[in-house]
Amino acid sequence: MTSRSTAQQRADDIRAFRTELERLRTEGALVLSDEQRADLVRHHEQLLAEFARSFDIDRDAHARQLSVGMRIASFLGALALAAAVFFLFRNFWGLLAEPAQVAVLIGSSLGSCLLTMWVRKRDPTGHFTRLCATVAFACFVLNVAMLGEVFNAAPSDNVLLAWAALGLLLAYLCDSRLLLAAGILCLIGYLSARAGAWQGVYWLDFGERPEHFLPAAALLFLLPQFVDHRRFPGFATVYRVLALLALFLPLLVLAFWGRLSYFDIESTTIEHGYQIAGFALSAGVAWLGVRRDWPAVFNTGVVFFVVFMYAKFFDWWWESMPKYLFFLVLGLAAILVLLVLRRIRGATREAVGS
């Protein structure tokens, strides 16, 4: 089944193909007969007409620019409406009786979800659908959190799982990367809290041990390898990048605050070990990004490699070096990284050419 994202990608490919075909015709490298050219144009026009009728795709660059503006407006509008719902609840919450509070919470969650499904059937662009879905997610988060206050329920990490489930469900139904990221972050929080609970840590304190995030990072990074995301362009990238953030940020913390680790050894040894792990893993991730043609993964690996390098330089020389010399060293290190990346790029080009 074709989604709007895949239809838009196909339309972009057709536009790029036409541009390159015209270049090839001008250069004399490929000249189609009039009949072949007419058949090709007819086929492409039929595809574009079908996509435009079913998904309201952007058929040219101008329409695509307008769609980018609509996506930005949709994103900002969704955040504004979600904030409006939150502050509306907070402002009038104390004026409502307990039964009315429960009715409002349940009604807002169900109503916003039903509104999202209704809009989804009538919105081929998906902009209004994603806006409504974000409001529905915000209403559900408030619903679960404030119902717990109403009934004085003990806090539980299961709320994170419930939020993650709805966020991911709405993300896949409405093709929303924002809700996908929200659902993944909730899932990271839940898995990290579970990892802490298995070690005897109260779930709200799971952030005190950065190592709690590492199993969730590994699981979410591998998940796109086993789940087909071809109908959802960009979703696999969101999984991988957020998983890498959940991996490298704890490593960065542990590389300089080893006392937060579970390892019962000297803090300095722990810090050195995690510094080495950070350099090795970030370099490995960058290599994997090149190998698998995952640009976002490559960029994330390079960014954290440089962050680890700069942090180590700061640890070594900030106090002992003149500031001009310190920043000169940083600049030279950046140039060295550029030279290494250029060599890798050249080697990759030669490998592809051969």
C-alpha cells in the first residue's frame, strides 16, 4: 500500500529523472524516439495524476516550498494548541468537581482521538491530521497524569509505556515524525526505568545511573533492522538517531563522572574506560553510517567523536594552556578531522567506482 510519503518520493524521483534525461538528450548520450518519449511522458503523467488525486502531492518545486511552510506552520500550531490545552486545564481545574474532572479528562482524550481519525479521512496533505494527532497525544498525557492526581494513585513507570504506545500508534497512522520521536522518548524512559527497577532503584531515580539508558539505546537502534519502514520514509532514521543520543549522552556523562557507574572500581579507571568506549563507538557508528549509506547515523557519529575529542582536550589543557593556544589546538584538530573525512570520502568513491 502506497503512503503519501512514498508517493511524494516517487514524484520527486520522476522530476529528477526528467531533468537528467533532458541533460542526457542535450549531451547526445541518450536519445529516445518520439514514440518512446511519448509513452514515458504518458506513464509519468498518469502516475502523477493518480498521486495528486489520492495524496495531494507536490508536483513541482514551488508546491514543495509551500508544503515546507505548511509543515512548519503545522508543527508550531500543534505545539501551541498542546500548550493551550495544558494551560486551559491548569487554569480551570480547581473549579471543577471530581466527577466533572474525570469526565473532562476522558472526554478530551476520546474526543481528540476521534477528531484525528475524522480529519485523517478528509485531509490528503496530512498537515491538519498531524496537528490534531499532536493535540490528541497531549490530551492523553494530561489525562493519565491528572487522573492519577484525582485518585491519588502512586506514580508508576507504566504511564510512560501507555504514552509511548499512543504516540507510536498515532505516528504510524498519521505519518508524524514528531509523534514518533515523542513515543520513542517515552519508550526510552520506560525501558530505562525498568532497567533501574531490576537493579533495585526506584523508577523515578533511574536517571541517576546513566547506564540504565544503554539497553534501550541498543534495542531501539536494532529495531528498524527487523521492522519494514519502507512505507514511512525517515522513520528508521528517527529511531537510529534517538537511539544514538540515548547511547552517547550517558557515555559522555560517565566519561567524566565515573562515580555514577555501577562498576565498583576507581572512578578514574571508569572514566578512562568510557572515554575509550566513546571514541571507539562514535568512530564505529560513523563507519557504519558510511557503510550502510545512513547519512544521519554518520553525522551523529562524527558529531559525538568531535564532542568527545573536544571534551578530552578541555579536560587536559584548559587550565594549563593559554586560551589562544587552546583554541588553536581545537581548530587544528578540526582540520585533521576534515582531512580524515576527505580521505574516507575518496576511498568510498573509489570503491563505488570499482
